[in-house]
Amino acid sequence: MNSLRARAHLLFGRRSHQSLAPHQHLSPAVANDLVISTVDENSGIAMLTMNRPPANSLSMEMNEAICDSIKTIEANAKIQSVILSSTNPKIFSAGLDVTELVSPDKDRLPRFWNSLQQVYIDLYGSRLATVAAIQGHAPAAGCFLAMACDYRVMSAGDINSDTKKKHVPTIGLNETQLGIAAPPWMGQLLVRTVGFRQAELALALGTLFPPEQALAVGLVDDIVPHQKAESGEDQLIDLLPSQIKDQALNPLLQRAYSQARIYAKIPPQARVASKMVTREEHIFRMIAKRDEDTQHFCGFVTQKAVQKNLSAYVEALKNKSAKK
Ligand SMILES: CCCCCC/C=C\CC(=O)SCCNC(=O)CCNC(=O)[C@H](O)C(C)(C)COP(=O)(O)OP(=O)(O)OC[C@H]1O[C@@H](n2cnc3c(N)ncnc32)[C@H](O)[C@@H]1OP(=O)(O)O
């Protein structure tokens, strides 16, 4: 137990009270292209905006960029909360970049998987309070990103004012629809979020939940109707990267920001210790089985039948997009 506590300190307690970053008031957007980080030391809130067009799918480089951004923000002791968002108004993250899975390079595949495992460790185990602003679709590993946060707000959907077409985002672990299965640590996150029976059903069927249903099963904590707010939190505009600067009155981001503020006001030591209570064992269990998990993933994905399913899925995605 002592070693668990020591390791927990490494995971959750690291740098929480030391300032490793130079003192700064409000930083301009720091972009490494794939992920844009902004911080506001006054409010203690940061924003991590995923920016990998067209779908924020998770390639190895995207996973690494997410981890780098989390670490950079964590190194600033003045920051207590982070909002995870997307520059794409219709897609939070489309999950793993499926092109990483089809006819994979045998040296890259385990490194790719390790990069996703690291996102889980760094995001689920972050000392920061994490709020997912789920504006658009969040299938599979996109749902995982949201579940690894502390709080999830989701857009109720939107009607395009020109075409009058309704956009309703969905969220869930839809892996079985692709002929693959979520790894145990990801599936268990769903169990932890929505409870055993709902998770068992949703995992087997690959259910993608629209916002109302996601709220009903507890997959998200709040849904936000799209009507533009008249006014909002002034400080939010400073946090927004240039790509989404016009979103200051977006009600979803407003709601995520106010939740991030609530978290930022809780004494961090108490907040982090309480997070440890629910998360440390889960993280350590995964770390202990990390190599086994990688071997299983590589063995599973490279099976002939699985490759056939994945190729067909990628083809269907491309055809769908080409028909637009
Ligand atoms: C032991 C085995 C363990 C296995 C590991 C399990 C863990 C995680 C699994 C995954 O995460 S697999 C990925 C699952 N993701 C999906 O099934 C989502 C696929 N995408 C969609 O359903 C749709 O794109 C969308 C997200 C609902 C958005 O729809 P929309 O109509 O707005 O956009 P599209 O035209 O479909 O797509 C735009 C553009 O993005 C490309 N794209 C979409 N998703 C992905 C992806 N996951 N990876 C790579 N690329 C993706 C799509 O091909 C289009 O590209 P272009 O053709 O326009 O270049």
C-alpha cells in the first residue's frame, strides 16, 4: 500500500505545488499544430484544444501532442483546471486514426498503442480537474478521451441555419461495430461511468448515444442546448485559440468554463486526493499489464479477419465522405 501511495504521489501529486513554468499572467495560444494550449493564471484555468483536421482522430503524433500539452499545463502550479475541446464544431474526436490500424507497420503499431496508453495514464491520472466540452461526435477512443476527464458537458445538437439540417452528436464505445473490442482498461472506464449493466449492453452492441440518452445513462454530466448566450464569462474569450475565437458565446464552452471554475476553487490537495481514491487502483492495474495489453492489441489487430473488417470500415468511411 505504501508503494501504491508513493506511486500515486508520482501520478497525482507531481509538481502540484511547484511552479516550473516562468510566471505568466495570460499566455497566448501555444500551438504544436495538433493540440493548442492556452492558460490563464488568474482564473487557474487552461484550455487544451484538439486541432487535427478533419476529425481529430488519434494518430501516434496526436496522442503524443495531447500528453505533451497535459504535462506542460501541469507544470504550471497556478493552473488547476483544464477544458478539453475541439476546433471542429461537429467532431470532438473520431477516435483512433483507423489508418494506423490497417496494414500497420510492425514497429510503429506497438509504439502507437503505447502512445494511447500514455494518454490514459496522463489524462485519467492528471492532477488537473479536467472538463470535456463535447461539441460534436465522440466515438470509440473519442468517448474514451471524454470518459478520462472529470466532467463531461455535451452539446444537445444544432440546426444548420442555411440547410436546416439537424446535427446531433453521438458518443459511445462503438468498437464492436468495427469488428474490434475496446481494451479492458477502456471498457472498464465505461463500467465506472455508466454502471455494469448499461456498459455491458453498450459494449456488446457498440452503442453510440445521442445527447439525451448519454445524459440518461450517465455517460455525460450535462447537455447544453445550442442557443447562443447573450452574455457570458468574459475571461473565456482570452482562453480561446484564434481558430475558435468567435466561440466566446458558445453555450457549451460557457458551461464547460463555469464547471472548470468550480473545480479551480476547490483546495487542490483535497481535490487531487479525492481523485486518487477513485482512480489510482485502476491506473496501476493498467500499468502493471501494459506490455501484455500491447501484445494483445498488436496480435488482435493484425489478425487476417480483423484486418478485413477494418479495411472495409475505412473504405466505407472514405466512400461516405466522397459522396458528400
Ligand atoms: C484489442 C483491440 C483493441 C482495439 C482498439 C480499440 C480502441 C479504440 C478504437 C477506435 O477508436 S477505432 C475508431 C473508431 N471511430 C469511428 O468509428 C468513427 C469513424 N468516423 C465516423 O463515424 C464519422 O467520421 C464521424 C466521426 C461521425 C463524423 O462524421 P462526418 O460525416 O462529420 O465526417 P466524415 O465525412 O465521416 O469524416 C470526415 C473525414 O474524417 C475522416 N475520418 C473520420 N473518422 C476517422 C477515423 N477514426 N480515423 C481516420 N479518419 C477518419 C474521414 O475519412 C473523412 O476524411 P476524408 O475522406 O474527407 O479525407
